[in-house]
Amino acid sequence: MRESALQNELPGEADPSIWPWVIACVGAVSLFLVSRQVLAHIPASLERQALAVLAVEQQPDVEIEVSGRDLSLTGVLTADTDVESLVRRVASIDGVRLVSDSLTVFDPAAAERSRRASFGDALGRLDTSSVAFEPGSTTFAVGSEGALGQLEQLLKTWPEFRIRIGGHTDNTGRPDVNLRLSRERARAVADWLVGRGVPGEQIIAQGYGATQPIADNTTESGRSRNRRIEVRYVD
């Protein structure tokens, strides 16, 4: 009798489990999310700390832009502020890599000079030659209100500055009459402005009669130029 040979079958290789891959993927995603949260938290934290420094230094007009760990400061600092010292304080915040700035220090005196110069330039460009009066009166001639309206807007734009309105005549007639008429005409311009909302304290009205001619009084064209209103800045 023939015995059948025993056959021992070796077990096949087990299929690799998917769980290690799942665990690895979950770990990677978790690490990514945590890293993302940390990175997102860094700029916000640096901005808060930088704002705290600016608050201590009393610099409300400085703006901060954060890019990662880099900070950029822009704006105007209060007078007598040490820019380099302020930038160093912000740069010393833990986590800050780079601080750049485009800061300027506010100089009240320089700002006042600049504003005064701007007012003076604007006043100098104002042409008052069209401001005229009916003969021998304080009634404005047709066409005067254009320049008067420009002067009104100028004074309302710069309410902190004062002007002197000067009335002038030619030398025709008695000097005392010319002086009185020049004063009344300067006052008429001031009253026109005040009537439209310009504060009276911004205006000084003064008459000079024929004492300050700018042209030859022996000709009609010269006398016409001498009959004028001038506006000057009062420092």
C-alpha cells in the first residue's frame, strides 16, 4: 500500500496592515495643524507685544505691519522721541527677527512754520485787483465778489491766521477825505467777510489813503492802480 506523502504547506506572507499608514497620516496632519496654529499665533503675539511697547512710549500714531517674525513701523512720533531707541525696544521683543521703519518725528515749530508758509503762499496768489468800489462810495462794483469769495474760503481753511485789509486811494481830493474813504472801504471788505461767517478777530481793517502809491498818480492808469484793496498776513 502506497502511502501518500505528507505535504506541509507554508503559510503565505501576511498582507501588510494599513493601520501604520493611517496612524502616520493622522500624525502628519496633526503636526501640520499644530505648526500652522503656532505660526499663526506668532505674528499676533509679536504685534500685541509691539503695541504694548508703543503704548508705554505713548506713540499712538505709529502703525505696525507684521510679516511672520518681521515688523515694520510707520507713522509720526511725538516730539523729542529717540527713533533708534524705540526701534531697539521693539526689536528686543522675543521672537522678532527684523524691524524696519519709516518713522518721522513731529516737530511742532516746523509744522507751524510750514502751515504759516502755506497760508502766506495761498494769500500771495490771491488777486484782489478785481475788488473795486463805485466812485466815492463803499459800494462794491460788479465783479468784486469773486476775489472776496476766494478770500472767505482761505480764511475759513486757515482759521488760526489773521490778515490785515488795507484800503488805498489815489491822491485826487483832500488827504483827510481819502484817508476816511480808504478806511471805510477796508471796513466794507471786513464786514462782507464777517457777514459770511469769518470770525471778526481774524481781520484787521486799516486805511492808508494816498500815502502808499504803487503807480504814478499823474496818469489815469496809475491812479486806477492806486485805488486798491490789499490783503496781508499778520504774523
